[in-house]
Amino acid sequence: MRQIFCVCTARVGASLSHATLAAMDTEKLQLRLREFAAERQWQRYQTPKNLAMAMVVEAAELVEIFQWMTPEESQAIASDADRHQHLGEEIADVLLYLLQIADHTGVDLVAAVERKLALNALKYPVAR
Amino acid sequence: MRQIFCVCTARVGASLSHATLAAMDTEKLQLRLREFAAERQWQRYQTPKNLAMAMVVEAAELVEIFQWMTPEESQAIASDADRHQHLGEEIADVLLYLLQIADHTGVDLVAAVERKLALNALKYPVAR
Amino acid sequence: MRQIFCVCTARVGASLSHATLAAMDTEKLQLRLREFAAERQWQRYQTPKNLAMAMVVEAAELVEIFQWMTPEESQAIASDADRHQHLGEEIADVLLYLLQIADHTGVDLVAAVERKLALNALKYPVAR
Amino acid sequence: MRQIFCVCTARVGASLSHATLAAMDTEKLQLRLREFAAERQWQRYQTPKNLAMAMVVEAAELVEIFQWMTPEESQAIASDADRHQHLGEEIADVLLYLLQIADHTGVDLVAAVERKLALNALKYPVAR
């Protein structure tokens, strides 16, 4: 098991009224998700195949929030407190399944993201 | 702009040959994604509605990797280097769109995840 | 407007206790769906973009039925009356949106299906 | 096995230059799909669980066509021959998987559609 201990110093701009943690401890979350599943004896359901299905179901629940909105209405969603909260729930749902898929298949999330950003930069060169 | 500086000490088990960063700097990634889009003049395409559609498209590309696999084959995906790498790419694709959706709609990812974990604990009490 | 009048004779095997219509009148369904939407003044929401989003949302609701099932359990779904009925509802939901998407974009469903079957036969030749 | 034989007379409006068949023989299509799979020894892959995954993958490929379009651009898709043809392919792809899911789970498509239309009429009464 790996544990990373970080002492973090926040340097914040003057406009901020409070300090918040910008980093997401993905390994800690994965551990909490494993414990949550183990407490409920859910492990046998958590094959990568099933987790992928559950993830796309949550992804579609996020899409559903916007399905009848105009593009402009979607940009203004933060002004609708209930829908904004619901959006946060669906984003979290998809993210939690991604974390579990990565955990159960040995994918290093941070490395995968960096690799993808590099691939995207090659695939979509900036026009001159 | 917020910047978090962390000095991290890795405490690793004997079986690991390298240290990796467990934290994901989501705000830094969101900034890089904004810059990537701005350099290519993509901003007008990036409404939350469109980003939600692009996100579910990537979610389905992740599902596609497993669609004909048995549950057991899905558990063994790490032994297939090409598929494992492809899985990492699709996980990253979905994650990058989630980061952009959160960024464009003012959703605090870390807070949304904590709230969802709390809601899940209430929704699925541990059986006694 | 096109109208097709068919006089149909059912030739059924001895094991059947009732005759059912095997043909689906897709144009009549599309007309009924247009009327349903018009009566409720829904037309402004029914852009192909929105209908595509609504369709994938229903597709994921169908996936959700099977997400925690084993392959064998999915094959036995007809023995669970409630789930079987729910499956029928989700299949219908996706199909109704496909009909609307085709209707709103001028896609001839029957022709598109025939073309795809021909393309599939070329793409997946039978092994000798 | 059921077979329906229909003698159809087309009554078409003056604006049409050709007669086309409006009915879709869903049972015949399901038979052709079974034969296609059997010729390629694909049956073991075709559990309802897998077919549901394949179906949502195609549904997302349909969404992908529209993901960066404005609502207006999506309404004009018929004027873009390549994209229009691609849309027809994806509509057919989803439909073919729906037919296979129904076939493998004993769902009567025509009955399911009628039931859903009735349920929708109750769920969304016309406002007075």
C-alpha cells in the first residue's frame, strides 16, 4: 500500500475569501470506495465490465440534466440551485465510478491524464 | 488564482519500485484545459450541453472496450497491454470532460464528491 | 402524405395460441409521435441534437437494468416479470426516439437498415 | 415460426415520385440477424448484457455526430450528405441492437411500443 504525506501551503490571490484544497487525493478516495463496497459485501458485483456499465449510466444521468436545454440555458445552470446541485451529484457519480474502474484495473489516473493531454496536443496542433 | 504547493513524502511498501503522486491537481488541469481550448479557439463549442454530450461519447468508448468480454476477461484486462493502455485513454477522456463541465458550471469537484459519498452512506446503510 | 394499406394473412405455427402483427408501421408511429408532441407544444424542444441526447439517456436506462447482472442472469430476465416489463419500456423508449430522430432528419429507416446490413456483411465476411 | 404475408397497396400523394414500404418487418430482421450471428459463430457473445452495452455504444456514436453542432445545425443535417448518411448508419446500428435485445429476451416490440405510448399519454396529459 502506498501512502503519500503532503504538507501543503496555499498561496491564494487577494480576491479569495477562503482557502480550499485544490488537489484531489485519488488514492484515498479509491481506498474509501473499496471500504464502502467491502462493508456492504458488494465486491462480487464490481467487475470492470459492470463498473463500466454503471459509469455510463451515471454519465447519461448527467446528460439528462441538459437534454431539453438550449446551449445558453446550459451555460446559466449555476443560477438554478436545484439543478446545479443535481449536476454536482452526477459529476461526482461518474468520477467515483472512474476511480473504481481505474482501481480495479491498475490504471494510474494521473499518468493516464498526462499521457492523454500529450496525445491531444499532437492530434490537434495549433493553427498558424 | 489559487496555487497549492505540496512537499510530499512517499512512504511506499517494499514491493513498489517507484513513487507516484497520489494527488490530482484538478484546478491546474482545468486551467491547462482552458488554455488548450483557447489556443485553438474552441471556446464557442464548449457549452455545458456540448461538453456533456462529448463526455458521454467518451464514456461509451470506455464501455466498448468491455462489451464482448466476460466478467472474468474484464478483470484480467491489465494483462493485455494494448487494451489496458486504451482503457487508460478512455478513463482520461471522460475525466477531462468532467473537469471541463465542472469548470464551466462552477461545480466544486472535491465538495461534490464528499457530498455524494455522504449521501451514498445514508442511501446504503450497512446491514446488521 | 403516404398511406400504405396492407391485407395481411397470418400463417402461424401450431404452437402459437394467438396471431400477432410482425410488421411495425414506422411511418404511422412517426405521425402519432408528431401529433403527441404538437398537442403538448413540444416542437421547439425537438431538435435532432436534443432528441439524440434524450435517446442516449433512454439507452443508458436500458443498460442500467443489466448493470449488476451476470451474463446468465441477463439471459434469464424473462423469468422476472417486473424487470422484463421494465426492459420492454426502455426498448420502446429508445425506439421511439430513434423514430423521431429519423423523422426530423429525413432518414429513411428501412433503407438505412438494409444498407447497414449490407455493409456489415462486407465488413464481417464469413470465415472459411 | 410466424410468417405474415401482406399484399400492400400504396396510396401516395401527388408530390411523391415513388412508392416505398412504410412497414418494417421486425421479425424478419430478427431472423436475418440471428442467421448473420450464427454464420459467424457469434452466439456466445450475444447475451442481453453484452447486447445492451453494444447498443449504448452505438447510441453514443449517434450523439457524437451532433456533439459540437448548434441546435440549428442539427436541424440542417440533411443538407450535409456525408453526415446524413453517417446518421442513417448509426440509427440503423442502434435499431439492429434493439431488435436483437428484444429477440434474445422475448420482448414483443410492437406491444411494448403501444404500451409505452399509452403510458406516455397518461404521464403527460394535454394541458387545457
